[in-house]
Amino acid sequence: MHHGYLSIIRMIETDLEFEKDAVRIYNEFAEKVSDAQLREMFLEFAKAETGHVNGLQRLLQFIQDGEHEVKFYCPVCGWEVNFGKNPGIGDQARCRMCGVIFELIEIGGDYDIRRL
Ligand SMILES: [Fe+2]
């Protein structure tokens, strides 16, 4: 598992299970109803939920491949502070709006930032 993403990966995996269940349940509903319009509606729901499953799986893969940029909102001005892809603990980044420098830290498996 990629360091710094513990809680995020857990949340994505939990959501992924929920979305997979939704796909299965909507498809079961579609099989069981006799009304053609209802069947079409449940198939549309299943299709939408499949899109969520695919998106979450892509996001997980992106994180595992180190392709996800580690970004925080600057606690001083609200602008984006970007540590880039696959940063190391202790890396520093400067807020491009207010100029404050932050250090990337890890707390309990999750990335966080500390003002220098
Ligand atoms: Fe800032």
C-alpha cells in the first residue's frame, strides 16, 4: 500500500464495495420486474453504478501506481499546495499564492502538512 493514503484507500474501498452491491442489486431488480419501463430504469441505474465502480478502480490504480498528485488546500489562504506525484515525507512545497512553506508529514498512515 502506498504510504500517506491509508484513510483515503479505506474510504475508496468501502465505497467500491457499496457501488458493486448497487450494480448487482439493480441488475437483479431488472431481471425480476415484468414491466419493461421499470426494467429499463433499473438497467440504467446499474449502468450508472458501473461507471462509479470503474472510476473508483481507476483512482485506486492511479494511487497505487504513484500517479496521483498529493495536494492540500493552504490553511493560510486556501490556495492549492502541490507536493507532486509520489512525494517523500519531509518534502517541502510553497503555496504559490501566499508564499508560506509547508512540509509533508505522515500521521497514522495519512499525509498531512506542517507549516515551516
Ligand atoms: Fe497560501
